[in-house]
Amino acid sequence: MLGIAAKSLAAVRSEPNERAELINQLLFGEQVQIIEELKQWYKIESIADSYTGWVDSRLIETIPEEKEVNIFKQAITVSELSFTAINKANHTRYHLCPGSLLYNFNGKSFWLNKTEFEVETHPLDHHTVTPAEKLLHCANSFINSPYLWGGKSPYGVDCSGLVQVCYRVIGINLPRDAWQQAIIGQTIEFVNQVCPGDLAFFDNKENSIIHVGVLIDNSTIIHSSGYVRIDRFDHQGIFNVDNGIYTHRLRIIKRVIE
């Protein structure tokens, strides 16, 4: 059965329990396959990245089978922080995060299943910019957002969630976790060959990839570590100027944008 995230954010947990670990978040409009039901919980698999977990069923709307084939073929992606819309059925306001998906958008309103929403603030950035510029604009809009394991919003985001959302804004769907994202794209051998928007991945002592950030250029990086911040970057890794130490060891640089 197909479902869709019907609230601004939906917590995805490791177990069907509100106290269970937050492992991901669904943004408004994200589609899921419902693979199991347990009381008020759905076990879901994200259509975009195949991530699985448990979601409170009250945050998901199910889609009738006859509508599954073509109702959600195209979507507009929210790219700005300050986007709100009004649910015309009950006149409640929704604050949507970057990466949220709008279906059947006509410039003034859009639909989610059977509900029409009226745009209150404009959701799209119409400036003519390159994909890399738009990506970095999105990443910069998250500056100072707190780190949250499993988070994908300006109210809390982890390192790979930041990357996944910002790449979605430019029309590229990446996997959820940093180690999965590191498989994608072209390897960049030298730091002086970096282009804006390239991804840098970092490992631990066991050589497992544990962190990712978006490169602004060959000497600075935006990443979520404690909070979303800009730090110095070189062939060794991320250098925290405040503490005067390297905090992350560089493993590989990948280019996803053509």
C-alpha cells in the first residue's frame, strides 16, 4: 500500500514506539510503501531512498490503489526556508521545510491526496543560477541549525540529511546515509581539483565512512557537526579554527553534479 507524508515532518523510528531511536525523518509529500501495520504504527520503506523504519500512522495518508499509478508522477521541490501554505479544508497553516514535495502545483495552490493547499509564501527560488549555486544556497540556509541524528530539517539535521535535502533541491536523489552517498559519483583525486558542490567524506579509525559535507571550494566546507557550520578544509580533513584541531579525517571526494 502506498502512503504519503502528510505533515511538515514525520519521525521515522527504529521500533514502533515513540521512545525508540529517531533514524530518519519524512518531509511533507515524501512517498512511502507501507509494508506492515502494528496498532497505530506503519512500518514503511521510503520510495526515494529505500530507507525503512516505523512511523506513527497519523502522520501518513494512504493513497487509493486506483490513484497510485499516475497521481504523483511530477512534483515541485520546496527550496526555501520560509514557505507556508494553508490547508483549505480546515484553514490550518503548514510550515514546510526545504526538500518538501508539492504535487499538482499551479503557482497558487497544490494538492496532497484529496486536500488542496493554498500557497501563503512563495516556495520556489526563480533566480537563474547553476545547480551548484542553488545547492550551496540551500546548504547555507541551514547554517546554525542544530545537529540531530536522523534529522532532515532546519530544526535539526544530521550530516547526510543535510546533503540529501540540498541535492534533492537540485533534482538529484541521493541515498540517506553517508557511506551510501560515498558510492555515488566520480572520484576527485586531488583537493585542488574540487568544484563547488562536491562532496567530501570522512572516516574513523576503523576506516568506516561516518561523516559528509558539501564543499564550497577547495578550502572550505559546510557540514553538520554539533550544528551546521562552515569550516576550513584541506587534504587532511576538516580543521576547526575555534579549537585549533582537525576534527574529521578525509577519506574521499566525490562529484555528483555533472
